[in-house]
Amino acid sequence: MQSFFEALVNVNFPFLRNALAAGLLSSLLFGILGSVVTVRRIGSLAGAVSHAVLGGIGLALYISAYYIPGFPPILGAFVFAVLSAIVIGLVSLKAKQREDTVINAIWVIGMSIGIIFMAKTPGYTDPSTWLFGNILLISNQDIILLALLGIIVLLLAWRFYAQIEASSFDEEFARTRGVPVEKIFLILLGITAVAIVLLQTYVGIVMVIAMLTLPAGCAGVFSRSLGGMMLSSSLFSALFSVGGLLTGWIFDLPIGAMTVIFAGIVFLGFSVFRALKRAV
């Protein structure tokens, strides 16, 4: 543990400080968005968008190889994420098709498109790079983008908290009070899609899905309001991020995987505790 803290203050290891800063900044996004995603029970939706992003990344790599050199993968990811969120949102609100069927379709189609384009791109592109990410490669510019997105999400959550809370817990009541439930839902999907793209670029798709659900799941055990859940979830997310970074560094293991394992163990512990408490 001492070597970790020595490395943290060592000028030769700026990537470790960037990783720590990214983990803490991401915690704010995971805490706020993850709480709303969990309360509204749309975790599978976030998973579908996260995996559909792989299609945009694969297409961008293909375009960069054959048509537009230097075409950024993150741009393709943004396009696929937003389109996926729009399709899922419209289907959820307007169509009669089962929402879970559409979500699963977008999930597998997006991933399959990504794998196909990566296979047709010259050179070897490892999909696991995007699935699990590498938080140690985060740059100063990435930190700034995460901070800006975190500030925007925090301000929106503060400004429209009452509307978000009402539409999350009781849509019918919210409609009777004039809350634009559908508009809030679509905006939430759009912001979540943008956050997923930005976050998965750094920490990977698997960690994004885990951190959008597990910290909020832990916070839900004892939180009595959406605001309290957002705060507790952000703290849990920060704890998991720092714990994953610490253990990954000490034992020379993938940091993203350690973070997910750490979060999963704590969540399962809370779940068992709650089940035992109810049984008594």
C-alpha cells in the first residue's frame, strides 16, 4: 500500500493521479445517473446503449482505415449511442412492441456490427480494449471533459430535481401536476448515452454497466429519497473506484476488473444482509 501512495505523489507517475481523478469525477456521474437509472428500472437500457456503442466504434475504425484517416472512434460511438437511446425511447413511449425485446435487439445488433467492422479493418483490433478499457491511459484533456460533464449533470439534477423525482417514482401523478414526463425521459436517455460514451472510452463498457447499477443498488438499501440515493451512490462509487485502483496497482491486476469485483462483492453483501434482516 505504501508503494501506491509513493507512486501517487511521484512526478514520474502522472497517469496514476489522472486515474484517481477520473475515478472520483466519474463517481459523480455514476452516482447521479445510476440512481435515476436504478429507480426507473432501466438498467438493461443502459446496458444496451453501452454495447451498441461498440458498433459505432467499429464503424469509425473502418472509416478511418479506408475513407477518412484519423476519424475518431468516439464520434462513431456518440452517433450510435444517441441513435440507440432515441430508438429505445420512442419505442418505450409510442410503440406497442415489448420494450425488453427492442433493448435486447439493439444490444446484440450494435455489438455484432462493431465486431464485423473491426474484423474488416486492417490490422488487429481487440474488442476487449473497449469492453474493459484502461483507466491508466486517461489524459489531462479527458479529465477536463469528465469535469465539465459532471458539472452539467449536477446542475441539471439540481435544477430539475423535483420533476426528475416525481417522474421516476409516480409518472401518473407527475403528469397530473404538469410535469413533462416523456420529455424528461428522453432527455435522461440522451444525457445517459453521452455519459456512457465518455465513460466507457476510459473505463470500458463492462465497468460502465456495473458502476451505473451496483453503487446505486448499495445506496438503495438505506436511502429514503432520490437525493440521498444520489449522494450515497456517488460515495459508494468513489469508494469502489479508489478500492479498485488501489488493489489493482498493489497486486498488478486489471483495475477495471478489480473495481467491478469490489463493487459486486459489496453489493452482494448488502443484498444478503437485507434478505437476512427481512427474514428475522
